[in-house]
Amino acid sequence: MKYYMDFAYGSLIKHGEELCGDMVEFFNDENQFVAVLSDGMGSGVKANILATLTAKIGLTMLKEGMRIEEVVETVSQTLPVCSQNKVAYSTFTMVKVAKDGFAYIVEFDNPTVFFMRGEEMLRLDWNERIINNKKIRECKIQLKERDRIVMVSDGVEFAGARPTLNYSWQWKDIAKHLLKFTNENMNAKTITNNLLGVCNQLYYFEPADDTTVATIKVSSDSKAVLFSGPPINKKMDKEVVHKMMGSAGKKIVCGGTTANIVARELNVEYKSSTEIIDEDIPPIGYIEGIDLVTEGVLTLRKSCEILKKLLTTNDDSFLHKKKDAATLLSRILYEDCIHIKMIIGRCINPENLITDNSDDLSARLYVLNEMKNVLVKLGKIVEVEYY
């Protein structure tokens, strides 16, 4: 793909409920991007089931190239019918971006997407038709770099409603807010958090409805490569370092032994910082030509915890409040790149053989695999190579 999709979403759960009645599912790789936001009828468990089924079916079928007629028919036939009102109902917004950068957007009963290009809110050329007794809207558009598509559930439009005045902000008001308080330089998560934060305030922090925002930002391919662990075959050291240095984007080295390999092959000095920012996290190191050098398993594990926190919070400002190695690593992976290559060596660290800590390899492989899975959930494209 010429461009890559920076994607982020978040939800506010209806006050008094434990489960969200909205659901977002997405798939992101080098060939296509698909995202589905569904809103189940009502709230709580039933709504969650309806929304989950709709989102998973829609994602799977669109990803496999099925036509929207087949998607709508399958969703209609699959959703369980409510025993009270005899209706199986879930609204949805689906976006599929092909390798050529063309986006297909289809909506059923959800608020219309907000499509921003530059400082303008574009009007999309919608086509309406009936599929399986459902009136859907669909359109196609060629995307450009920095375009933003914001999908919302109706809880966003209901935000601000007062029991006595029955007032809420309208689509045009939300559009004005997005144009005024967000811009094309913000990443998808920042735009999502901005709108969700305003909705939460309008609800006086007790949402009267499930409220979900999902943002797609079209970005050029921003990359990072993370190298951790010595290769099994010492003869591969030079090749691996050469591959890392020849890769585009940020360059990260995790692990003391790995850092020494990189410094040796680059014929430069590896220096370790003496500044203790967090007693629980080893300090960073310095190698000329490398953007970040950290310790191994301890730092990786802490960084993974930080990345997991980003999955469940609508406020990522804490990433800019600390400067320890784990936070810096998390910030690069989360904010500075979409496409991440992990180069993982599978040799047991010789230093750990001396200290009888041979479990280091399994611990490192486990935490790196866990980190990969979290990054994918955060919308990143992750490629792993083992040596």
C-alpha cells in the first residue's frame, strides 16, 4: 500500500452497565484495512452480543472479499431475535481500504462518518439502496495522505442530552468540534480520545448510552525496527545488524548483549547511562546511529504493561510524563510508527549461562510475542524475523 492506516478506537460504557453495547473489530496489514463499528440494540449483555456478532461477521466477510449484500444477509440471519420485541437489530459502519488506496464505506442506521481532508469536512457522494429490507448507504473515495475518517455510535450524538431539556449536539456540531479541536497532524488515538473526552464531559461522566469513537488516519509508512537477543549462529551477527541499519525508520536495540553486538559490528562505542529515572527500570544506553538502546527482559516487560494500558484507557497523556526506558520504548512504538519489524535472536544469553539464568530466552521470547500481540491490537502492522 502507498499509505497505511493509523487506527484507534475507544468506548464509554453506559452508566450502570458492565458490558459495552458497541463493538469495534478491525484488520490491518500491507494489503488491506477493514474496520467495523457496530451498535447493538439496547444496552448491556444483549446489546453486546448483537454488536459482537455483527462486527465479527462483517469484518471476516469483508476481509475475504464478500459483497455487502452477502454481509447484510448473513448478519440478518445470524443475529438472535430478542424475546421481548421479536427484533434482531444492530447498526453498523464498515470501512474497507484496498491496496490502491480506494476506500469503500457502508453504513446502516449509524451516524454518518466524519471525513476530514485538510481543514475541511468533505461531503461524500452516498448511494442509498435496500438490502434484505435494510436501507444502507455506501460510497467509494480515493484516499489521500492525512485524510481522517471518524466513525461514531449514536451515543456521541446523544451526549449532552438533559433529562429535562432533551437537548443534544447535532452532527454538524460534532463536525465543527472536530475541525476546531483536532487537526491532520494528530494521530488516530489523539483524535479519538479528544472526542470521547468531550462526550464524557457532556454526559457529566455518567454516560446515558454506550458511546464509541473509531478514527482512521491515512499515513505514509512510518516504520521502526526492534532488535533483541543474539542470533543462534554468531556468524549471523553482521548480517542481522546490517539488516537493521538498512531498514527505514526508528532503530531500537533491547538487551545489553544485543547492544554490544551492534556496537561491535558498527565499530562504535556502547555507553550506558548512569542516570536512574526509575529504580525498577534499568537506564538507557547510547550507540551512535541507534534511536533507543535499553536493557532486555525487564524493560520489555514493563513496556508491554504500558502498551496494554493504552488498550483500555482513553487518556494517553501519561506517556509524556516520564522518561524512563520503558516509557520511551512504548512511546516510539505507539506514537512514531505504524509498521514494526521485530528481529529476534534465539541464542541463550552467554552471560545468563554463567549465572544459571537460562530461562532468560523463554522469558524474552514470551514477552516479545506478547508485545507483538498488543501492538497488533493497537492497530500496528508487526513483522517478526527470528535468527
